[in-house]
Amino acid sequence: MTRFLKAKDFLKKIQGLPEGKRKIILWSVVIAIGLALIVFWFLNIKQAVNSFDKGKFFEEMKLPDASQETDFAPSEDYDLPSYELFEEELKKLENE
């Protein structure tokens, strides 16, 4: 309970200060909290980078082996539209 009263007295003391000093106190607190958050963020990034397992990442990606030749021709299950389908439309556009 005494801590609450001390905090309340502290806030009343700040409220009694001129506006310029109150702004300085406000921005000082905002900057201090911002710096603390930035430091916390950088430490988390550093930990994430250090704990990153490159081998496991590539295993989970399941990328095809680069040494294997790949056939880019479409399979029988996948039909690409042929040029003949659009030939009539192209002729119409040319005539216009």
C-alpha cells in the first residue's frame, strides 16, 4: 500500500512540473522503453539465427536434386492449349 502511495505522490509531483519538463520526462521514458525493446528484438534475432539449422531447413524444403535431369515436357495428364485454338481469334484481330 505504501508503494502505491509513493507512486501516486510521484505522479502528483510530475503533474506539478511545467509542461516543458513533463514533455522531457515523457520522451525520455518513451526512448528508454523503445531502446529496451530494440535490444530485446536484436537478442531474439541473434538467438534465432544461431539456432537455425541449415541442413534441416533444406531437408524440409524437399527441393529436387540439381544433378538430376528434369523433363519439362508436360505429362499426358496435363494438357496445354494448342496454338490452333487461338488461330481463329488471331485472324479476327488481324482483320480488324
